[in-house]
Amino acid sequence: MKSKKSDGKEPDAIEPALPSWKAFVIQLSHDTTPDSGIFAGRVEHLSSGRRQRFASGKELLAMVMRLLSELDAPSKGSVRSKVEQT
């Protein structure tokens, strides 16, 4: 766990190393096997319930990064707090 310090004296908040608002479930398709060359399925963000299908590892990573960016963006400040409250 990390602590954030505003003035260098006392931590204002302790953040877990693995925050729950960054948790995802990945479900792989029946056709995804080490030998098939197929990597497809669905990813779901646990806090928001948002989900999307992917057809490659590259698509999966892009989806996760895009969602994290949206949830952590200061211009969308209320999105993260809403997710943390669920």
C-alpha cells in the first residue's frame, strides 16, 4: 500500500496496491487455446459493469487502458468517485 503525502508530514490517504476500482474479469472464448492462435473473449470492469468483446490481446489491452484512462481522467472527476461508491 502506498500513502500519499501532501506536505511531507502526514499521509492524507492510504491507497491499496491493487485498488478495487481497477479490477477486471477476462473470459476467454472456447476457441482460445495455446495452439489455436486465437485469443478472443470478453472483458468486464467489475465496479462499473462495463463489458466489451475482444478478438486479440492487442484489443484487450487497448480496451483496458481506454477504460482506465476514462475512469482516472480529471476532466471526468465524477466517474471515478461514482465507480468507487458502487
